[in-house]
Amino acid sequence: MNSLTLDLSVVIPAYNEEGRLPKTLDSIFAYLQKKPYRTEIIVVDDGSSDRTAEIVSAYRQKYSDPKNPELRLVSNGGNRGKGFSVRHGMLEALGEIALFTDADLSTPIEEADKLLAPLRDREYDASIGSRAMDRSLIAVHQSAIREQAGIFFNRMVRWIMGIQFSDTQCGFKAFRRDRTRIIFEQQRVERFGFDPEILFLAKRHGLRVLEVPVRWSHDAATKVNVAEDGIRMFLELLLIRWNAVRGCYPPARNP
């Protein structure tokens, strides 16, 4: 496929998602089929031990009409983490714009219109979904403990990273590939703490990022453990800062 003919890539990191993936793929195909531009869907299999890969193969047959978006499966060759999966998918993407979304579609795919418009107008290089900008858009809330943990983590992100977004962790973000590829080339965090890193890198490289309020619903089947993953994510913030000091994020030669 000629990359110049593609407008949008939708990247889905997936680890043991046989239960949620069919509904998600049906929703994304239905959304993309209404669009007048060329699109693709990339499912990144993060070493799943269930039928995730088989489901993607079956859906490739189901939507094999050339008029439909192309569905691709890329494999990490083992369990590497959500951050690695997103990085892999974004670097494999062929669309002018690449959007990544959680496999549970906690943010409905229709909300992509809000993120894509400012990128198509070239007003911004990236746009990120936010749950915190307008909490009235949250249909199903997390537990009080999870919400407070998220608020505290975002404060730590602001303090340590120096990036002033109200929600860095929403798994719904879109990027113009020509401007932002360097972010994913330099990304080093492979687990759930990768979001602050890519936003830190966006600021470091002088990219324009828009935060957009989106609809969102908590999924009780989330794989994020508040205590264990929360500690790891905090340590990853310190690691990102250390990587910056060590010169791991050199500026682009042709910004």
C-alpha cells in the first residue's frame, strides 16, 4: 500500500483482548466506512496467549472488501507493555495522521472527529483526549480511589515533567506523523508510564499539542493496578527526567 494515499491510521494495543476486540473492531470499521478518505487499522498483539491474533485474522476476512479500511496485525513477539505496543504501532502506521486508542474503546471512536479536525487544519501537531477538562462527559466513573490516584499522578507529572495538561493518561491521542515521528523513535518507557514521556518529548521538540475534552467510560476490566502500576509509573517519571539529563532525547536535526 502506498503511504501517500492513506489519511488515517488507527492503532490498537492489545494484550489478551479476545473478549473486547470484536465489538471494538466492529465499531471502528463502522466509523471509518463513513469517511471519504483512505484508512487503516493496526492491532498490535502484545504477546497475547488467547485468541486475539485469530480474531484479527477472522476480521480481515470479514472486511476484505477493498472499499473497507485495511486491517493489519503486528506482533511484539512477546509481552512488552502498552507503551512498547503503541510505539510499535505508531512507527508502523502509514496514515498522514495516526491515532491510538484503548482496546476497550473507553473513549468512543466517534470522538476522534474532535482530535482530527485541528490536525487536518495543521493548527496542531498532536491532539490528546482529556477526561479532566469536562468531567460531565464521563459516563461511567472510576472508583473514588482510582480517580484520586489519577489526580495525584497528574500533579506529579506537572511538577516533575513540567507539562501542563489536565489529563495525560487518557488512551486516546492523535499525531501528525511527519511532525511527531521523532517522539516515538525516542520513546523509551514501555509500560503504562509512556504517556508523560511522549508529551514531554512533544514539548522538548517544540510541537504544538491540543488537549480536547472527550466522552469516556470506565471499564471494570482495566489492566491497570492502582498500587503496583502507580508506583512503577511514578518511578518512570523520574526515569524520563534522568534520560533527559543523560542526553537520550537529542533535538531533531531538521525541526
